Amino acid sequence: GDSGVAAPLITQEAFARICFETLRRSAAIPTQPHVAIAACTRGCPADRLREWLFWHLAEGVRLVFLRWEGPMDDHQQAVLQGPCDRGEVALTCLRHCKQSSGFQAVMVRQMKFIQSSMEAARSRGCDFLLHLDDDELLCPYDCGDSISNVLRRHMGSDLKCIHFENFEAVFPFASETSRPFSRVETRFRTEMQVLYCNGKSAANLKAPGDIFCSGVHHFCRYNRSFSSPSPEFGLHDDPIGCTHPDCCILNDAAVVLHFDCPSLSEWREKFRARAKSKLTDEDKDEMTSFPFKKESVDALCGSDVSAADQEQIYRRWRCLPGRDTEVFDEDLTGATVAERFSSRMA
């Protein structure tokens, strides 16, 4: 079956009319703290972009710093028009960008953009900056909570890094979908993720002193992302990013839901770009650690893998019913996310 043919949850007409300030007020979302997001994207489909922006702006995020690499079509431009005009999105548009889509190259660009976004967010009076990708939602567990409320408890803290775990979406199969985040059948694997398993973080911009990216998953008081690990820095140099208790705290009131490749066509597009890139030794190590990435790149780098075999790779790793040993969260499901979308739209 192909579950992707449903109409978009939020049409462009409806999205263009939404006043997020009124929506947040009617949902009694606190005006403090001021939360920003920084994200890098390349060709995010309009339906995904619309759901992604709606979710975070409705959950209390005030400002999105968005680095857009590559061309932008009329549909994508229409989604961004209103939020840009209202000052909810600060757009850095690099339409002619043809930089590598290799895993490490993308991460280096992300870190540089997050670092510059922290400075911009601080200058605009923001309290926190979340680093999320365009296929991730930060989801509070409590249906009465909001992103701004989840971060509110850290106001006044000296800690640099508010960390959230990540779960990974497993989808009903779809060749294409206009509902990337909002399909009720989606489940979330909590273990043995096939893309990454070390969560995402918010930088506490009001903490005294300097703050730096620590890889793409954490923040730290020391600028160590491009330095060799050293015993004197201890957990500040943890390979997964700073986990030192002086810098980092786990917030268990929300979770990052990762909706990588919600359709077969998006999987093909993402991994075709990866396959065309010059991959480094570090990229190859990454693919050894995550066989889904290696199988996907291998399947799309030549013409000798049939479309049917490509589809089987996508289905096996990313689609329901999942693998034999899957552990899905019992309480948080696609239905939970869809209901939350609907309640914010009401």
C-alpha cells in the first residue's frame, strides 16, 4: 500500500492566514523564554517545510534561523513568505550553493551556521537556541506543555547545553507524502536507531561566558569541535559531544522525533546527493557504524541496483512493520503527534 496520497494537513492557504502570536496566546504559551531554532536545509519539500514551521512556531518558538542551500521553487517560496515577512524566519538563501553532501562536510557547515546563529540570536535577546534539522520535531511529552515551557525551567542556569534524547520515526510505506510528520500510523523506535542515537540540544544563550558547538549534538564552554581529544578536557571532549555535568543537562520533558526520509522519493533524493559527493574516510567510518547509510549510498551511486531493490532497502530500514527486534515507544505514536498538530490548529 501507499499511504502518502492524503491531502496536506495544513494547506498553504490556511498556513498563510495563521497569526502565530494569537495562536500562542490562545494556547496560554508563556511569552518567556524567547526560543530560537537554527537549521540548515537543502531542498526541503514545501509540505514538510510547512508542517515543520507550523509545529515549532505554534509550540512557542519565536525565531527560526534557516540556511537554505540550492534552488527554491515557488511552493517553497510561498511557505516562507509569511514567516519571513513577520520576522519569524531569518533566511540565509544560497541558491547557487553546490557544496558537498558528504556526511562530515554537511556537519561542518551546520556547526559554522549554528555558531553564527548563536551570536545573532543573542543580539536579538533570545534565551535559547535549539539546533534541529528540517526532519526533526521537538515534542514535549505532556500534551499541556510547550517548547518554551520545557526550556523555561533552565532560565537563570549556568549550564550551557540543554540536551534531549531522540527517537526515530518508522513510517507506513509511501512513494510520496504530503504528511511527513502527521501520519497517525507512524511509530517511534527508541533503540537501535539507524541514523543517529545521541540526541540534540539547545544552547543556553544567557549563561555567562562563551558557548560553542560541541559537534552537532551538544554545546560546550570550550571550543573543542575541531581539536583532538585531550585528557585535560575529560567529558568536554566526549566523542559524541560535550557531556560534562558542568556544561550539559538532560531534559526529559521532551524528545526530538527524527522523521528522516518520510517517503521513498525523499530517500532517493537525499542519498543520491550523498552518493554523488566525494566521501572522506570519516564518512566511510560513519557508514560502517550505520549500515542503513552505507546500503543507501551504495544503492544510489550506480545504475546497477534496480528500482525494486532500492525500494526494498528503503522499506527494510525505514518502514513498518520494522525489523524483528524493534522497540517502539508505546505512549508516543504518530497519532499523538497528529493530535497535537490538530489541537494547535483548532
